[in-house]
Amino acid sequence: MILSIFIYALICGISILILHKQKNTLERFLVNCVLLMLGIITALYGLLISITLYNGKPIYLKKPIIFSLLFISLLLVLMLYNMYFIWKDVNSYNKTSSLIKKYIYNNRFSFFLFVIIFSISLVIFSYGFIYYIINNLPPSIALDLKDNFMDNGQRKSFAECIYFSAVTFFTVGFGDIIPRGIFFLGIILLEMTTSYLLTIISIPIFLSILIDGLRLDKKKK
């Protein structure tokens, strides 16, 4: 357990250090996106490999699942945190001669909207994948996931798990799919917390974009 926590802290520390060394905010954001994609692929693929290479011995997935989701959530929050500073740089692109920077400036609202949608999609997909594993993996294989399932334990399709993840993320709660088990409920709370963090970070950024945009329009007039 201590080794797992140390490895997780080391990975997070290295990721933050790499991001901190990027002086250009746009480069920092792009590096953050790359780390996020690599983190998600590594975390989810690692879980898939551990199940695929099942050799008859019971496996324990609680800690890998928790650390994978925490790592993904941390990178997401860092990416959205960097977005505010990127916005400050983007406002200065109106005087640049670079075509790429000029394009980003002219489509800055669409750019940030895409980032938000991209982030939400990653969270929903990642948690949906985890829900699919928890619900459909036989208890004889993952002993520590016993008594954690949806409804009465019947197999759910991947699409149903993605749907449940989306409902959880947006805190709609239709009640058509009921999670069972303390660990399952804990993962759901983690997704809801991630959703809340993304919301409180992204809303001020969008308000800043709108306010600064109105100010720039007034100056032009």
C-alpha cells in the first residue's frame, strides 16, 4: 500500500514538474493534454491487461482503480487551471503575425468550449470503463470487487455504463440504474467530485472570456 502511494505521488510530482518547466502557457497546455491522454491510456490499458492476462489466480483491482482515477482527475484539474493563464496569452495574439496564433485568437471561444467538452468526454468515458469492469468482472476473478455491481448484478453493456457515467457526472440521477457496494459508491462520489471541480474551474474561465471579449469589443468601437 505504501509503495503504491509512493509511486502515485512520484508520477503526480513528475507530471507537475514537467508542466511547470514549460514557460509558454500554450505549450504547457499542449503538454498537459499529452500527459492526460497518456495517463488515461496507461491507466485504463493497465487495468485491461491485468484482466486479459488472468492466469487463474485472484486479482485485486481496488487500489489500481483508485490511483488511476485520481491521476486522471489531477491532470484534468491541472489542465483547466492552466486554461486561465492560456487565456491571458491568447488575448495578446491579436497583434501577432503567426497565422496559427491569429486563428486561435479569432476562434478563442470555440477553442475553450472544445477543451471543456473534450475534458467532460474523457471523464465520462474513463469512469464508464471502470463501471463496466466493476459490474461485469466475475467475483471469482476480482475478489476485492465482490458485492459491487449495478442493479441485481446482471451484465451491462459498455454503452449502458457510459450512460450511467454521464448521468452521474451531470448529477441527474434518474434512478433507472442503481449502484451497489461501498467501493462502487465511493467511485461514484469521486466522479461527482471531479465534475464539481471541473465546473467551479471552467465557469469563471468562461465568464472571464466573455467579460474580456466585451471589453475588447468596446475598445475597438
